[in-house]
Amino acid sequence: MIAVSASEFEALETTSNDVSLVLYENTNMTGYGLGRSIAGGWVTVWNSNGYEAGHMRQRDDAEVIIPLSEFIDTAENREQVDQLLGNEADRTSSLRAGVLRYGNLADWFGWSHSIPDYRLVMDFNFEIEVDLPWYCFSSSWDGRIHYYLHLYESGGELKVSALGSSWHRESGGGVCRSKVSDELGESVPDGASTLEAEFAEEFSPLNTSLFDIEDAYLLPGDGIYDSYTEIENVRHEAALIVVAPTLANLIEAGN
């Protein structure tokens, strides 16, 4: 398994083939998570010690790990998002990329895409602040915007499809909560197609013969599980995993 930085495919670490298990505190596989790596064996998932859900994955020695928040939170992408917000709101956080299980999103929003319930979907999100006039009896509306993107393989290439969006109020709004919600309901979905095209371009360098995109998948956290890894919020941190047999062989030969 090879870990790489977001800016360049530089080998940081290699490990032996193992099994990664992620346990979640919630049945909807959100919030806090704990990743464990069990070398050379299999594991059984059960409900214990407060954990209510989990999944596991057999890892490949030729994996390349791309931390998504680092990959996406660039000056160019921040500028793109700020342009989408325009004068309606100010972004107050970095750009974050986590994961959610498609089945939970389908339940929440009534979706019926041809995507298995167990498939992890990228949750691209950031915090915003909307300034309000005095008559709202609150200086601002503070919340989060989420865009849900499906990363999948088609024709040997990594594709990106925007599934939908949502927004959530954290605080404020006063008597203008409904007004802000109505405005966000009209403007937020409009950004989905722009972000879909932007991320498709971001991931396009992976569409070469060096990578086997057919086996690409997402994992919460940084994707590197040495013994155990605590994940404070799976919606804030995730990694894209792709397989690069040729690159792994080159690195092994160099060692």
C-alpha cells in the first residue's frame, strides 16, 4: 500500500496487504469512527463498546492513497466556491471532503439512483455565514453546505456525478430563518453541475494506464490504518484509494 500527497504522487509509506475495519458510533455511519488494520487475517464486525455499525475492506499492496481534503482544499477551488456563493454568503471554513453511505443519503432525501446502498459517496462540504439585516433580530445565519458526489469507474476512467446537495443551520437566523432557507434552496443546487465538472478535471490525471480505476474506492479518515486511527468526523475527512500495480513495482524495484 502506497500513501501519496495530494500535490504529487510521491511515495510516503508502504505496508503489507491487510484488512481495514472501520467502526462507527452511529448506525448511519456518520460522526466518530475508529479505523483498525489487521494484518494477514479476517475480522468479524459486531455491535460492542458503543459502536453501532462497521465495514471492512481487504487492502491491496499496490494501493495509492489520496487524502481528499488536502487534494481539494486548494486556493483555486476555494476561489471557485467563493464565486459560487457570490454576495449571498461568506465561506468560513476550509473545503472538506468526507464520506457517507449512499443508502443513508437515499433514505434522507428519497433518492433512487442505481447505486448500491453500501457504496460510499463523497461529501464535499464547508461552513458559511449569511449576514442579516437588523430586523431579523440576529446578525447572521451560520451553517453548512454539502454537495454529494458519486465517484465511479466507466470505460477505465474515474467519473464524477453530482447526486445532490443540502444545507444545515448551525445557529442564528432570528425571524429570517425561513427566508434564508428559501434563498439557499434556490441557489445551492445550482452549484452542483459546476462542482461536478471541476472535480472531474481535478481527478483526470488518474485516468492513465498507470492506475487501475476499476478497483478505486473511498475510505473515511486518511486511509492509512496503522493499528488504529481515530476519525473525529467521517464527513470531514476521507481518502480516495486507487490501485497502481506498475507504480508499486517501480517503487519496490527502487528499494
